[in-house]
Amino acid sequence: MTIRLYDTSARQIRDFTPLRPGCVSIYLCGATVQAAPHIGHIRSGLNFDIMRRWFAHRGYDVTFVRNVTDIDDKILAKSAESGEPWWSIGFRNERAFTYGYDVLGCLPPTYEPRATGHIPEMIEMMRGLIERGHAYAAEGNVYFDVRSFPEYLRLSNQELENLQQPSGAGETGKRDPRDFAMWKAAKPGEPSWETPWGRGRPGWHLECSAMAHKYLGEAFDIHGGGLDLVFPHHENEIAQAKAFGDAFASFWVHNAWVTMSGEKMSKSLGNSVLVSEMVKRWRPIVLRYYLGTPHYRSMIEYSEEALREAESAFARIEGFVQRVVEKAGPVEPAAEVPPAFAEAMDDDLGVPQALAVVHTTVRQGNSALTADDKEAAVARLAEVRAMLGVLGLDPLDEHWAGADRGDDLHGVVDSLVRLVLEQRQAARARKDYGTADAIRDQLQQTGLVIEDTPSGPRWELGPR
């Protein structure tokens, strides 16, 4: 039982060995809250939620830290443009991210620290870096001296001589244009905090180095985030943390993007698809299936057609689950997943291969139902529930049961549909099959699928 993960820093899949036996520590770069999340943002949360669930299934005690960047250049620019206080923008969008994670079934993090809540830790780290000769203050800013750290750019595999370091307004006093800002001098109208080098605010990168140190210590197992964070964010995190004296992360794991028309989905491109709007059109469990089942290192090209295919695929799984429960009653998940599923998940979280095992088991279970082999059908459902639990897709889990479509709305629709079905049953009883068939056809035209079972007719939402 060895879990293997692709390590960006090593550029290969490596056997995972935890720093502390039986424990796994994960730091995930979370939300920058200048706007509400699109599905590309939430994909990262889903991918690492599946990772966390798999480690837990394998018996590890997982500490999962996901930060919130609640102050940066983009948030302040939004504030200046709209006139809304920066903290109001941040809080509103933080709540939107929390809703997005929750509605798609992500487990809450062990800790979720905000950048503005950790200014003292940042000051302590800057002081240590200045004392060690890795950072310097200039005109109220504090910069990291990249030439002082020989390992700089090993994660992104760039050459220092060719480096184009992103810089923001007001970053004056640099000794080298490739140095990056850890702290930015106060500007009129912007929030600021007192430091030994003058009032100012955090740079983007310092917060994560400081918070990872506080919550996970000098060394931890896995640092995660989107592929776009490799440079400059993660590269600069490494420089700060290691120059400060931390061993920092043993593994660097990055998820790929969700794209539209070949471009990375982003707020700046204006092509984002907001989670809050998507869940009005698609069941959240279907959206999780769509975003969470491709391999985490594979790009997802967004399309309505792909979502409809995901909806149909999940409906086949869900239909099997419902039929067995109707026939046999509640079935608890198996204690272990099938070996082929475990093998796929151990191999760099091979969710597509693991999902193939789910669908194979569903087909076996449907065959058992057709053969009226109740015992075999129940056994297959127990395995399916165990596998779906790892993926966060078990429709019988309390998170999803009755929640996808809204409890109140589902109850109203169920009552109305059953009233119509009673009329259909009455027509069948009097052998008025034309009316019965017409009622069924009309229901199907509304998007409902009607199935006659020994215990009476059953309805569900059909594919779009």
C-alpha cells in the first residue's frame, strides 16, 4: 500500500512517505477573494478534497489547511473602482467561495486562515530574512533578494538571467528588478499595518510562507494549488520559507485548469462560469462529477455537451443505487474498496481509472438485479458506495440526500408528480391504456423519467 504522487519539483511520480507516520499535512493555496468563484477556482478545491478523502480512507490522520487571501492588489483595485470597502469585497466573496466548496461537497478544512489575521507572523519572517541577509527594506517596501538564494527557480525550472518578475505599482527601491516584494509601503487610502520598516501591507507571497509555518511547522508533506501558481507564487514561497530556515513542503502537487475555447478560465478574461449560477442549472452532485472525475493534471475544456454527458453517466450510477435500495432497503458502504479502485487511486490519484471500476461494478450490480440475485446486488452496492464515498459522490450520503434539488422544492414536485401518477394508475386500472400512455409521455416531455417497479411507479429527473 504505497500512494504515489506527481511531484512538480521532481518532475516525476514519487512514492509518498509521510514525515510523521500515519499523518499527512497538506497546505492548499485557496481563494483570492476579489470576486465570486468560477468553476475553475472550485476545481482545485475538489481535486484536493478527493486527495484528502483518499488519504483518510487509507487510514491517515489528515491536517488540511486552505488559506484565504483577503488583501492584495486586485482586491484594492476593485475597491478603488467601486467605492466599496476592501474588507467588504473580501468578506462577501469569501462567503461565496465557502458556499461553492460546501455546495459541491468539499469537506471543511482543518484550518482556514486569512492573510490579514497573520500580520505578526509575516513581520517575524521578514525580520528573520533581513537578519540572514536574504531580504532588505527600501523606501517602506521589503524585498527578497533572489540572488541570495541559490535554489531560486528550481520549481519552475527557469533561468535567473531570463527572469521576468511581475511587479506592482509602487515597488520602488529594488536593488535588482528580479527581487520580489514581501511587504508594500502604505499608499494613501489603502489599508496598512505598522512594522519596523514603516506602515504597509503584505505582498502576495509572504502570507502563505508565514501561515504554513504557523499551522504546519517547519516541514510538512504536501503543498498544492493550481498550475498557474508555480511561478511566481509558489517559487517565491519556497524562497522565503527555506531562506528563513524551514524545510517547507516535501511534495508540490498542482492541478490543471478549466479552459474555455482553449483559454484558461479566469476573472480577467471575462469568460468565467460562476458556481452560484451553475448550480441553478445543474445538480451540484453532477457538477462535482464533471469537475472531479477527470485526472487532476488534465485540462478540462468546458462545454455544455460535456456536462450533459457527465449528467447521463452519473444518472446510470444513481439509478442503480436507487433500484437496489428499493429492492433491499438501506445498504451500508463496504469497509474496503475493490483492489482495482485502490490501485488506481494509489497511482497519482487516478480517478478516471477508478471511475471505470465504479461503472463496471454498477453494470455487474444491474446484471444481478436482472437475475433477481439480491445478495449479489447488495454486495455490489456496498462496493459502489465505498468508492463513491472516496470521490465525494455517494448519493446516499447525508450531504446529498434530498439536498441536490432543494428539500422543499423536491417535496413539492414529488407530491405533484405522484398525484399525476395516481391518475395514470387509475387509467391503467380501468384499462384506458391510451390515457395512461399519454400521461407518461407528457411527464417525460417535462424531463421526468418514469419507471414501473413492483412497488409502484418511480420518477427521477432525466438527462437534459
